[in-house]
Amino acid sequence: YQRRVRGFEKAACGYVGLKNLGATCYMNSLMQQFFMIPQFRMGLLTAEDHEIDQDESLLYQLQAMMGYLQESEKKFYDTKNFCKAYKPDGIQPMNPLIQMDVDEFFNMLI
């Protein structure tokens, strides 16, 4: 038995979205572009993660996001765990309420 809550199921086009946590549209658009590159997505999903703490592992959080976008039947993925794991300054998690340019985010991410 599967119960579907109206408005929370995957779009008819078959794609899952990413929840905007305030000002994360730049991040969401980049992650969705990464997802649409099959080789990139599969590379992430098959990469070995050596981090012990999954909550702190950026690779694990990226894998969770890509896996969810690929396999979920729900409408969107909540990116809060990715935002907590991503620490642009190496110390503090990213603040999802601060707007950033997608190019700036991409350059800091890589």
C-alpha cells in the first residue's frame, strides 16, 4: 500500500526538484545541471567516501542528493543536510539565506 500526498509527488515530466531554503536557487540550479550530466552523476554515485561522519561528508551529501533526484517519487529533495556539510570557509556551514552568484558558488565548490 502506497499513500501519495497530493502535491508532494514527482512531476509528470519525471524529474524531482530541490527545495529552496531561502536564497539557494543558485545552488539548486547548479546541482540540477550536474544531475543532468549522466557521467558526472554516475561518477559521484560510485565514488568511495572515506569520511566517517556522513553528516560532515560533502561527498556523501552530494551522493544522497543525486540518488534522491534519480530515484525518488517525491516532488523535491530538501538540501539542508548538504548546506550543513558544505563549509565554504572550512569552518562554518553555508548560510542558505545569503544569496550568491552561481559562478562564485561553483568556483568555491570545486
